[in-house]
Amino acid sequence: MTVTTRRLTLEEYLAYEDGTDTRYELVNGELVPMSVGSGIHALIIDFLIEQIKAVLSDLEGPYKVLSGTISVQSPRGGRFSTSRIPDVTVLPQAQVQQFGSKEAIIRLNEPPPKLVIEVVSPSTKKEDYKAKWTEYSVLNIPEYWIVDPLRQLVTICVLEDGMYTSQEFRAAQSLRSQILPNFNVTAAQVLAAGQ
């Protein structure tokens, strides 16, 4: 469902305010409301953040893991841009501090996040598996995880030669991340949010 009757530029999107608490992604210049996730959706995100924080020292330099607060500009849409808000984003602490009081958006000319994660819901399934898969690879994001409680599946996509190769994890299989080699959690643990 789109909201505006005219398409917006990225700058218009960043300045957009409708007086509600609704968060929007921008897709080809159109505002798309972000759906409210289920309880398990939020629990999975919280669990992933806790687990990732425990192994952030795998990365050189200080990194931050953030939930739903960083927008990533996509090359999709040309003048009428696209800007995604991943469920989980891992990026250098210095990059987070550069946002200061301005919009927390990673633009096309800035270094991409190290890792982004999307937790699938019925309304985002198509976008998470198709559109975002392509957009995140074009942005050179080294890893993209798709956590799918609907299919009881975690897919880890690793950037190789500009394209993602993927590996699927189910049940008691331990997730294997090139970015976070000490991440020692099973697909079942993630999908059950550690419970």
C-alpha cells in the first residue's frame, strides 16, 4: 500500500512528516508504510541484536548493531529513489557518530553496512527475498540475512563477485557467517528468539 499520490525524491522523503508514528520506506519514490511485525518478529530482532553484540569483536574496530533506525539508500528508482530500513544493521561506530543530528541514512556514495538482516513477515516476503536481495547486493553489503519464521528458515547471503550466494539453515544447523565467524547460534534458536 502506498501513501502519497505523487512520487517523492529522496530529500522530500527525508523531510516528510504526516503527524503520525508511522514509519515508511521509500520505493521508487512512493511511501510504503512499514507493517507492524508480530510478537515473534520483534523477539527475533531483539535476540539477534543480543547475539551479535556478543561477537562484535570479530570485526576490526568498534561496530554498532542497530534495529530499524538506519535507512539505506538504494540505486533503484533513479530520481525517485528507494530507501530501505533493515530490521538489523551492523556498521562502524564512527559511521553512526557521523549521523549526529542529521537523518540516519547511508547514501549511495557512503560505505555500506557490514551486515543487514530482514525478518520476514507475510507482507514483506516478496520484498525480502527478491527486491532487497538485489538492491543489497548492488550496494555491496557483504552479508544479508533473511530470517523467515514463516518457512522456519534462515538464509545467509554472502557477496561474491558482486552477487549473493546463499546458504539455507534450518532446525539445529548452526548459522555460519563470514562476517561474524564466532556467531554460534542455530537456526532454531534464532527462529524461536532464544526461547
